[in-house]
Amino acid sequence: MSDLFKKVHERLRALIRSSHKGKMQKHYRWLDSLLQHVQNRVLVRIQFANDGSKSNNEVKQGFEKLQRFVLESKKMKEELKQQAYARCTHMVLLIETHLN
């Protein structure tokens, strides 16, 4: 490959990566805001349970649900990250194959 083609090729790869990184960050922010919303709702319900005549068992169940939501959201983030990485890698390979 000529030097000019190598430079174009590298710039194209960097552009694709930065574009997909921005899209992934947008999805992460959305997922984080969803998790915050769920956590806030759960905490309000737990606080209500503590303030009212609810039993300790219901409060424990609320905390368990909160922990489950946190673990599930972390799992979803990892899966999203892996899927985005796989798709980006596949797209880069297709573009490289097309350019070569």
C-alpha cells in the first residue's frame, strides 16, 4: 500500500471507532439513567415501607430487589459493550476487506 492509502486507511479506522464509541456512550448514559430511575423508585418504596407499618421482611425484600436490579444492569452493560465491540470489529473487517 502506498503511504497515502495507509494514512487514509488509518484515519477511516479511527473515524469509525470514534463514531461507534460515541454511540456506545450514548447507550451507556441511557442505561445509567434508567438504572438511577429504578433505584430511586425502589429506595422511595423502601423508605415508605420503613415509615409505615410494613414488616422488616418486606424491607429486606426491597433491598434484595434493589441488589438484583444493580446486578442485572451491570450484566446488561457488559452484554451491550460486548455486542457493540463485536459489531464494530465486524464492520471494520468488512470495510478493510472492501478497501483491500
